[in-house]
Amino acid sequence: MKYLFIHQNFPGQYLHIVRHLVQVGGHEIVFISEDNANLIPGVRRVIYRMPRHATEHTHPGAREFDLGLVRADAVAKAATTLKTLGFEPDIIIGHHGWGELLNIQDVFPEAPVLGYFEFYYHTGPGFDIGFDPEFPVNPAMMPLVRAKNAINLQALTSPGYGQTPTEFQKGAYPDWVQDKITVLREGVDLDLCCPDPTAHRRKFSIKDVHVSPKEKLITYVSRDLEPYRGFHVFMRALPRILKEQPDARVIMVGGDGVSYGARLPSGTWREKMLAELAGQLDLSRVHFVGKVAYEDFLRLLQRSDTHVYLTYPFVASWSLREAMASGCAIVGSATAPVEEFLEDGVTGRLVPFTDPDRIADGVLELLNDTRTAKKMRQAVRAKAEQTLCMKTYLAQYEELIARLIAAHKPASVQHDAAVQSKPPRKATATARKASGNAKVAAAKVVESAPVKKAGRPAAKARQPVARKTAATKGADAKKSVSVQAKTTRASKRTAERVSQTEARVSKSAKASPARAARTGGRKKKADLVSS
């Protein structure tokens, strides 16, 4: 099969499915994206470049949509080049978030589109905006939040199908479109992300940080250290945790940027929180290691005594799935995205997001109640095996793709079906020879209805050429069409030809009325499709 993937940051959410398709073999895989250093052997990259960025003259609420349309144009241009070179995908798979798919239907109208719907923005309760009381929302921002759905709404009303990884994310979308979106739970490599019972028996090192087997290790992971992932409230829980657990170390993985939410006027959230907690933290036991290699990240989870994962009601991180598969004892926020993965007291300890003391309670409990922690480790690994298996995920992904291709009926396929359903050659030839008036007369014969019909006029005469009446009584009716013509001498020869033609058509219709009816139906259907 021929696959076309589209995501501005190759390979994005498509790392595992693309690798799988390459490994299976027999597929042609093309990926349109912006340029980066990532590489997957067996995948043909097509690079597009943004010709411009948002302008100051654009309304703030329209800037994201404006850039989305610019991306859509750039992607459509790259796709047109592919088409010129002879590439026609069997399916197009891409992320709707940046507008890249908005024009793809114009380039490949016959290919089904499977779009990734990640999040629909809300200004009401239950979602990220206004969730954290520490950051009240300026009412002037509400229209800008709603405007962020401009690309979403364009994508939702375009032809195609949707996928999303969780019920929470699907539920964020309007009711009228949820039937269009399939929940396809993203999987984890359970062989790679797995518990290591020996990890606690040996010294652990990551970058310049070293943890002895006798020390307790608390871990926290986020793409960036920021409020959306609870960095600020976790930091406020640390003074008590470090005081009551003197043998504990804390390792935090994440950059100093902002992936979600607003940036600070100056500095980073790490700097801000360290300044706020100055003198309250034993910094010899708190380690910020930045971004780390994936192998080191997995080793860190295997060594973790308690892993903390906090998030607004927003998209859940991949790191939560990987922590579950690694059998971590997890303290998570009691927010909808996390509650879909973890059950309090069974597969983890869920605590209020905004309460540093309750977060500290959860961490200290799992550090000291080793029996409870062990049960939760085993239960969360079992949960991962049931719901996050990579092999199951890939199999369901391929099933979804096959189902969409089978259900999708391109215009050309419909046209081909109509062409194949045209009347038999003999019937078509007969109809072609007859005049338009003769064809109507034949149809009326089949319907057993009397006909009053004007034939084609002679070249010079204006009066009717002929008048005929036909009636059929049952399949064995033997009455024939009678033609009575009154013509001038100039039109006499023309009337005779029309009469002979009508008689032949009527005779054919009476010989096989069912066949004539089917032929007429197919012709009508073909005419509708072609129009």
C-alpha cells in the first residue's frame, strides 16, 4: 500500500506505526513535514518550508488560523509535486493541529484522510482554562481561546475520519462530531518499558547525579518544567518531603521552555520556583537533569521508588504510559486525563492537583509503605499489559486503516461502477439508433401506459410527424404499436423511417420487459453519477 503521513515535526505521533509498516515491508511510505534531523530508514521525506510567520497586523485570535492556512498551502504544494511525480496514496494520515491537512483533499480527492484530533479548546469548567486558581483567566482572553478552534472546526467539517488516544480527548469535541472520531489508545513497547527488580540493588547514575541503593528516589518527568504539568505545586511539596524523608533524592527531567500555557515575562519556571522556595530546599538532594536520552529515561523509571505525574485537565503525556509499563509506584493528580489511566488505591495514589500537602502525603506513603507500593506496582504493570500493549495498538491501527479504505468510495470508483452498470451493448445501440421520442415511447410500452407522442418534424414541415398508441396486457401481450401518420409529401419519407424505428423498439421491449426496465434503471443511475 501507499501511505502518506503529514506532521510538521517528523515523525510526531506516528513513530511506532511508521516503524512497524517499514518492518512489515511491501509498503511505500512518504512523509511530508518541516525539516529536522530525525531519520527512519525506508521512509521517503518530503520537506516543506513556511514562507512567512504571523504578522502583527493580523488579529491575535486569527494568527494561529492564519499560520494554519499558510501551512496548508505549503503542504498542498508539496503534495502536488508528489502527484506530478506519479504518487497516489491509498490513505493519508496526519495531525490536524497545525492546519496541514486543510487543503490535502484538493490534491488527493480520492484518498481517505485519517486525521489526529488532539484537543478541542474550552472556556468552561472541566478543562485546562481556568482550572488552576493561581492563574485566573483574563476575560479578554476568552475569545482568543475559542478562536483557537478555527482549525479544529475546519478539519471537523472536511471529508475524512478522525482518531484520538483517550476518551477524555474525544469527549472534549462537540457531540455532533464524536461519531466521526475513533479512540485508538496509543501503546507502549512493553518489552522495552518494563520493571527491573534488580535496579534498586545497585548504584544508579544519570549525568552527574548518583543514587545509592540505600537512598529513596523520587522522579518527576515533563517535556518542560511548567504549571500545566504541576511543576509549581510539586516544588512546593518538596520541603516537607525532604524534611520527613532524609534519605530521599529527587530527580526532575524536563527543559526550561514552555510547551503549554503562557510564558513568564522573564526567566523560567524553574528559576521562579527556586527563588520562591529559597532556603527551604536541600539542593544537594534536588537534581534538575534537563532532557535526557530515552535509554536513561527508562532506567530512571525502573529505579524510581515513587514517580509523580501531575497535569491540568489536558492531553496526557506519553511519560505516564511509560511509567505505568515500567511498574512505577505513581502519585498522580486527580484530574480526568489521569483518572482514565489510574484508579486510586489500586494502580496509583491520586491526589488533588492544587494541594502540595496532599501531594507530599501521597509520596511519603508510597516511599514508606512498601507493601502497598509493591501491590500498586504489580497492578499498574498489569493494567499496562491489558490496555497499552504496542502490538495490540498497531494491530488496531492497521484494522482501522483497512476499514476506512474499504468504507471510502472515491469519485472515480463510483464512476467506474456506473460505467460497468451501463445497458448491454445491443440495447445501447438500439437506443442510439432511435430518436429521443422513440425511447420515451418504448419506456411507456413497458409501463403499460398509453402514449401520445410527437415525432421528429421533417426538415421543412412544422406539423407532427406521427401519432402512436401502445398497450401491453401481461408479459405475453401480443399487441404491437400502431402508427398513424399524416404528413405532407415532403415529410412522408421521414415519417416512414420513424415508424419503422418505433416498431423495432416496441418489439424488443415486449420480448423482454424486465430487461428493458433494468436497463432503464442503470442508465438513469449512470446519468446521476456522471452529473
